[in-house]
Amino acid sequence: MHVLVVNVGSTSFKYRLLAMPEERVLAEGRLERIGSSSSPVEFSSGERSENSTIHLPDYAAAIGKMMSDLTSGRSPIGSLKQIDAVGFKTVLIDGLPGCVVLDDDAISRMEALNDIAPAHNPPYVNAVRQMRTLFPDLPLVGLFEPAFHVTMPDYAYTYGVPYSWAEKYGVRKYGYHGASHRYVAETAPRLAGVDASRCRLISAHLGGSSSLCAIHDGRSIDTSMGMSPQSGVDHSTRNGDLDVFAVLHVMDKQGLSTDDVRRILCKEAGLAGISGTSGDVRDLEAASASGSERARLALDVFCYNVKKTIGAMAAALGGLDVIGLAGGIGERGVNVRKRILYGLDFLGVVLDEERNSAHTGQEGVISTDASPVKVVVVRTNEELIVARAVFALLSGNAS
């Protein structure tokens, strides 16, 4: 079975074509900084890889580029008819999260929560509809991000609001980045040489969107994101945790509507809001080095909040064995990793600076041999997690 997995990020679009159940990658691509004037594009198939920079004004343009590359002479398939299913790393749906066929009912239930995930659900709904046009006869399947977090205990996902809000409107913590955290849960203990069945692990998915997850024996017990992906540590252009009364105060002062606030907190907040320029850590590091105090502040806020959340997750776990760093920043952000991990020796974290510098986009241990807590870089593979779920569902083997 050929499964095309589509990953619509907040600022990126990734895809991977896999042969299942062999889990063999046939082709893959990554398109970043969508909506900006210059978008880096990567495409690879077998031993062939290409890098270019083009203008991708929106996700429709990114999908068009993907289809063009997949049907080019560089691809192992000559026709879209050779694709058997399309899987999506979907974000939020009304009802129990899991792996579901994206029919009209599922799409309607996704749209019902557009107000909670305004930066994610609408792009995914649009992508699904475009794929339905391209593949009218293929099953389109979504693996929703909160699925990994259904193992959280009730005291971890319950908010201090009137209980009727939870009963009537589903107000509770859901958690996100489930596919990435699941992959880290499977991979980090092996890289660290720790028994996965008895591992206290913090998975840190750090990128344009970031979250941390406390994982005990392979099961999520807490996570930094809450009811919406607008929570936890600060993101590239989206706010992290903040006092809701601060938002109400500004709404009253400026006469803002809820739609106004959603737009501001999705597009003009987070690291970009603090710096006043960019929310991309690479840009912030360059600007900070050139003397920008606000870029410096944005980096400090991000690193401090990730460090603080690691401490909270270690407390939730009752100790710590492994930290797994994934996502674009976690996998390639050498300086940010150093800043986050510095000062965590009281938890048993001792970074090896040479190993840290050597592991840029490469998996491996970056803590010292003597470090009681092992720190590993994991090249997360959300697409593989989705492909497995799609194959299991369509083969009748879903759990």
C-alpha cells in the first residue's frame, strides 16, 4: 500500500510517500516559511535530493508544488493513481480523538472547533478538501494530535472552571503534537540505552510550534499544551500561556472582537510579537547577535519557559531518566538547546558541548557519559506514525 502522508504545520508543509507495511520511504518533501516572500523547498527520492527557494503565498501553492514534484520524472511514481491512501496529521475534532476517515461528518466536526484551533483546523480542512478533489476515490484518513494524550489522568487535564463547561463544551486540556511525542516515546529510550517500559521521559517538540510532554512507560501523563494549540510555551507567531484577564482587559480597552483577538494571537503574538520582527529562531539569533534587544528578549523568554516546563514535567514524573529533543529547533538548534539545558544539573542533566555541536539534524546522545539523565536528539517522524495508523485502520487492525 502506498500512503501519502501530509503534515500541515503552522508555517510549514511536509509530506512523505511510504510503502506500507514495509515502512519504506519512496519520496518526501518539506516546504517552509509558507506565506513569506522566500520559501525553502526540499524534495528527495531515493538517493536524489534537491533544494530550492520559491515563493509559496499559501497552502494551496504548497500542495500544487507537492503534486508537481510527486509526478515529475524524479519521483518513483509516474501517476497519482499509484497512491492508495492519504493520511493527515490532523489537529482537533469534536468528539473523541483518534484515527478516522475524513468524510463529510468528520470535516464538519473539525470545522466546529475552528475557533479553538484557528491557525490549524482551517488549513487542514482546506487541504483535505483539495485532496478530495485530487483523489475523489481514495480514503482520506486523519490521525488527530490529542490521541496520544488520552492516557492523561483526570487531574492533569481538568481546568479550574465551572464543571458544566467541561460537560457542555468540552473545556479541558487536550494536548497536541501527539504523533511527534509518540515517536519520541518509542525512539528516545532506545537512543539513550534505557528500558522503555520503565522510562521517565520528557519529550520536547520545539519548532514553529512547541510543546513538551511527560511520558511514563510510553504513556502521556501530562503535556504543556491545553485545550488549544495557543497554549504552553510561546510559539513562532502564537501566544503561549497567558492570563485570560489580560486579554479581556485589552479587548475592553481597544474594543476588539473575539475574531480580532484570534487573529492577533495567531499571527502577531509569540516570539514574533515580542521581537516585533520574526518568530523564527534562526532570524532571532541573527538579530540578537546584531544588537536587537527585543530579539534577545524573545529568545530568553522561549528558552526560559522551556527550561521551566522541563522542571514541571520532571515533577509530574516523579523523577527523570531521558529528555528527547525533537522538531526543527530541537533537532538543529544547537545554541538554543545549550541555553535550555544549562543549569539543569540539579535534575541530573549534564550537557556535552562537543556532542551538542556535532548533532545538528542528527540523532544521538548529547549529554555526557556520566550524566544521570540522558539527553538525546530525535529526528521525529510524525509521518511514519500517521502512516502506521492509516495502514492499521484500512487493514482492519486498528486498536
